[in-house]
Amino acid sequence: MSPSTYSISDLASEFDVTTRSIRFYEDQKLLFPTRKGQTRIYSGPDRVRLKLILRGKRLGFSLAETRELFELWDESTTGSMKQLELLMTKIQEKKAALEQQLKDIAMLQLELDSAESRCQDAMNELKNNPV
Amino acid sequence: MSPSTYSISDLASEFDVTTRSIRFYEDQKLLFPTRKGQTRIYSGPDRVRLKLILRGKRLGFSLAETRELFELWDESTTGSMKQLELLMTKIQEKKAALEQQLKDIAMLQLELDSAESRCQDAMNELKNNPV
DNA sequence: TTTTGGCTTTACGTTTACGTAAACTTCCGC
DNA sequence: GCGGAAGTTTACGTAAACGTAAAGCCAAAA
């Protein structure tokens, strides 16, 4: 079964990032591993956070954005109505941004498909009509 | 009907970017407007290029990546088989990257939906059970 | 004619997200 | 008990993508 704690290099190799990056995320208040002496110990939830950070990055989220979401989420457990409404707003914003991204991807896929077939045509032409 | 040429501020306002950015893209060999005296004149194809640059940016493409695709595409008209094959490879790579992005978005949408309903629950709870 | 608005170049500054090197501790196997 | 691997902190360096003056050209309006 999957372990319940991880070393920094465990996570680094699993997600293919450098330990430097992981420490940097901690520096930016995105991760809060516990310590055993000086050594960082990462829990299951820590690991999930890292996964979310990286997913966010692949989608163009800045670390600051991701941190803001984490903070709102964390505060929401103890939060006032105001806090909850703010969180809700941010969630809607991100959802809307993802919708826009889906559109962008769809457009780009069409263009790449078109480019692909033009490219294919050119290759066939070259085969049948060598210079 | 839509004009066939554009000033730099036309494009800047249409796409909501600064003229500084547009000039920077030119500096990075992504755009090649003609000149009337010193003033830049953008054609329809130039405008399309800018749109592609910005779409790429929203999807996390670096300017260098986008430029490489542009260059391969431009060279493909006069290109050898080698060139065409390289272009084809790059197109496949981008398509694969977009597929990954679709997965990331799907995952994140699920998580945001879940967060949204938890948030909604917490808000209802607060309404029915005020502190 | 002057001044205003938009364009230009040049160049240094800034933010984000790390890379990289130095110098140090801790533990593990031999 | 010693070397090496893996961890740590501190701190300067870097690439990308612009921001932000500074200083000047040029055409239309006042």
C-alpha cells in the first residue's frame, strides 16, 4: 500500500520536479511539511497539495493564485459568511477561466488538425513528385 | 467590413494587450509588420498571428515555442521532406500536450465542483444555524 | 505656430519561478 | 571512524515577458 509519509526526494522523483522547487513552494507558503529534526516530512495531504500545485502550473496558474485558493479553502473551515462568499466567487472565477481554456484548446486543436493535414498533403506531393 | 490593415494601437485595444507587448513579440521574431515611414502597419495575417500568440500564451506556450511553430510552418512551404517531418512531429507534440491539458482541466473541474458544493453546504449550514 | 496625440527607439527595472554553488549536518554501510 | 549519500540553509544568478521612463519624430488641431 501507499506510504503515509514521504521524503522530499520521494515526492521529487514521483512528480518529476526538483527538491529545490518543492522547497520553493514551501517558501511561498504553499506547503507546510512537518519536521523530524531538520528533515522535512510530507504527509498524504501534503502530497495532494503538491499534485494540485503542479496541475495548476500546467494550466498556467501562478503560484500566488494557487496559494490564494489554498488559503481561502483552509480558512473556509472556520470561515464567516463573508469568507465563504469570497471563496465561492474565486471558485466561480476559476471555473470560468477553465471554460475559456477549453475553448482555446478546441480552437487550437482545429488549427493543428488543419496544419497536420496540409503538412500531410505536402509530404504526399513530395513523394509522388520528387524534386 | 473589417479593415485590411491595422495600427499597433488598433491591435492593442482589440486584443487588450499593450503596444509594448506587441513590439516585444516583433523583437522576438514572432511578428513582421511592414512600415510606412517608421510606423508599423499590420496586415490581416499579422493580426491572425497575434491572435495565435495570445491563444498560445493563455495555454502556457512560451513565446519561443510559438515562434518555433511559426518558423516550421513558414519553412514548410518551401520545405524538404526532413522539414515536413519535423513539422509533423512538432504538431503531434502540441496535440499531445493539449490532450494532457484537457485531462488536467477535467480533473480540476471535478475538484472545483466538489469544493463548490462543500462551500455551498457550509453556507447553508451557517444560514440555518447562525453563530 | 505651438501643442497635442500617437508613434518611435533605447535602455534600465521588475516579477516569477526557479538554478546553482557553497558550506554544513546526519545518518548509513563498510 | 570514515566516506558518501541525502538532507539542510543562505545567497547570488538567470530566463522569460514584459513595465516604465526618457527623449525624440511627425501630423493634425487649436
